[in-house]
Amino acid sequence: MNRQQFIIIALFTAVETYFFNEAWMSGRYIMAAFWAILLFRNFRVSYLMGKIVDVIDQHLKGKD
């Protein structure tokens, strides 16, 4: 993941979090569920990228 992709994911996650909170607080639970699904997708991608980076780091440390 390059820097531009990271910034885009971070911005979209922040915007989706804002809209999720706004929908939840105003009682629009269907829209809140929609935003929650999008947030879950971003969190899952972030988690997988973190796992990939951890594996790469372990692989590179093994070569030293």
C-alpha cells in the first residue's frame, strides 16, 4: 500500500465514522448500519494489511 492509498483509506474512514455517528445519534439506524458496513470493510482491510506487514517484517528479520 503506497502513501496515497493510505491517505485515501484514512480520509474515507474518518468521513464514514462521522456519518455513522451522525446517523446513530439522529436515530436513523438503517443508515447507521450502512455506514457500519463500510467501516467494517475499511477496518478489515487495515487489519489484513497489518498482518501482511508483520509477515514481511518477520521474513526480513530472519535474513539478518
